Amino acid sequence: MGRTKRKSIKPSRTEQLQERAVFFRRLADGAGNLKFATKLQVLVDEYEREARRAASQIEAPGAPQEFEGASGTYPAHHTDH
């Protein structure tokens, strides 16, 4: 019972990212400055991309996480050639 109740109170990572995307989209839509709105749209795109990634990780557990949660940074991408 405690786990279910706690989960319903605290939004999932996917929900948090989607809420942030909606927030910044509304802010961008209401911005009177096109440059500022464009910068906000970049944030919207990033949050939506991360929300999709988080949702796909829920569907495929055990997949490596690419978003460094608390720091809000992205890990460096290395390619093996």
C-alpha cells in the first residue's frame, strides 16, 4: 500500500519531463520576443526528447540511462571506431 500511494504522489521522471516541456512551450508561446521564444523552444525539444527516452527505458528495463538525473547534464558521447 505504501509504495503505491507514494508513487501516485511523486510524478515519474517521464511525467516531470513532460510537464517541463509543456511549461516551456506555454512560455515560448506567450513570449513577445522571437529570439527568446526560439531559445525556449530548444528547451521544449530537449525535454520532450528526454521524456521519450525515459518512457522507452521504462518499456525496456535494463537499458543504460543517458541522462544524468540530479546534475541535469548529458554524458559525453564516445564512439568506438
